[in-house]
Amino acid sequence: MKKALFKDGMVTHRAAFTRLITSLSCVSVLTFAAVGNVYALDSNKSADAMAAVNQMANVTPQQALKEGARAYYSGEKDKALSPLRYAAENGQAMAAWKLGRMYAQGDGVPEDDLQAFQYFSQVVREYSSDGPNARSAPFVASALVELGRYFLTGIGDTPVKQNTYKAREVFTYAASYFGDADAQYNLGLMYLDDKLPDHDRRLAARWLKLAAVKGHVGAQAKFGELLYFTEELTTARITGLKWMTLARRQIVGGANDTWIVTLHEKAFSLASEKERRKSAEWADEWLVKRGHVVASSN
């Protein structure tokens, strides 16, 4: 049986899954009550869903997903909502995940973190048991990461409260069972934070390295920083500089990447010319061999 690694020891995947789903279900019940409609994911969902059903009486959920995707990517995001909702309510994990992303980012709909939380929760409740090799797995893992981020901060004036223990649990599940690089990165950041319980730089290094090897640019930068600037790891300085240089090589210069540039410049200014050259050569070689392996840096 698959196993998931938690801080309090090894537990079976089934036990971890049951605990996670129970927790999400409890939050979801409170959230449904808070928005004033126990059945709906949003205040107009019941009417919208019925309209979608009537409009697509002879359309399969998979066809509805394709129609929603077509409308979305052609710029008709308002027309994407009904088919995506119909698909989400009829077994299409990608549709529920996409709706969650749209509400989280205010993409074609008013930004609404509570709605996003509900759609991501739906993905996890309905599809997590499919396993890490299922077609739905990437969407489940991504939904778990989004839920973990919401638990880190909470959603103001809603039943979704800040809960760092729950955030760590969700990230750990996605990181260990699904092997998700973004979850591994977020878990590493939590273990690095000395203001949080169970602060552990060794575990932080473990999770960051796992994500870095998979091509997660943010993890590469943070793993490099950990190796380079930790006094107890002076023998690993050159390795740290290599990882930071690799991360710097891959960024596109957006606002979210400024910290990587600043971090690399700081380390580069302290390194010798020989260390800089070795790091650059290593980064270039890594990209030649594995440049196709690049995960999100956010």
C-alpha cells in the first residue's frame, strides 16, 4: 500500500487520505453555510448548473470540458463558465481545477478566494483516491498546493482560518504521495521558517532538493541559499552557488523573480572567480542535459 510521510511518523496513504478529506469536508460544510447555499459552490451555481444542463442535454462532461476550454482560450471566458461548471459537476477534475484557478486569480470572474477554495476542495474530495498515476493526479496535486496556501494565510471573514499545521499536512501529502515539486518547495519553505513549529533546516534541505532536482526554479534558489549561507555547511558553498546560478539562468525577469536575482548577486559578490566559473559551467551543463525539466518557480 502507498505510504505518505508525515512529521509524526509513517502513516498509510488510506489513513492520511481519510484524515485530509474529513478535515476538508468539515471546512466545506461551514463554508457552504457561510455563503448561504448548502448545495452551491457559488450563490448562482444551482441556477447556472441547471441552465447548463438544459443547454447541453446531449453533451457529455468531457465534451463540455473541451467546449469550456475552447471558449476560455479563445478569450470568451464568460462563455466558458457554464460548460466548465457542468463538466466539474460530472466527474471532470480538470474543469473543477480550472474554475478554482479562475476564481483565485480573478480570471474572467470576480476574484473570490472562498469560491476557489471550494473548487479546489472538490477536486481533492472527489479525485485524491485515484492515485498518483491517474490522469487526474496533476490537478489533484495542484489543488492540494492551493489549499495549503490558503491554510497558510486563511481567508478573511470566512470559515477558512489560518492553520499552519493543516497547511503542512496538505503540503506533505501532495509532496510525498504525489511527488509534486511545488508542494515540496512549499514544505521546504515551512521548515525553513523559524517562526513556525517544527522548524528543521535538515528537512527543509531535503524537500527543497527534491523539488530542485525536478526543475523547480524557486527551490533551486532556496536550496542553493541554504547551502551557501549556512555556517555549518561551508564545504557545500560551491554547490549552493551552482544551484543559485542555475536558478538565475532560468528566470525570465518578472517581478516574482526579483528575489532570485538579488540572492544570486549577493552570493556571486562573495564568491571567488574560480567558484563563479565552476558554477556557470555546471549550470550550463545541467541545462543542456535536463533543460526540459523545468517546474514552476511560484
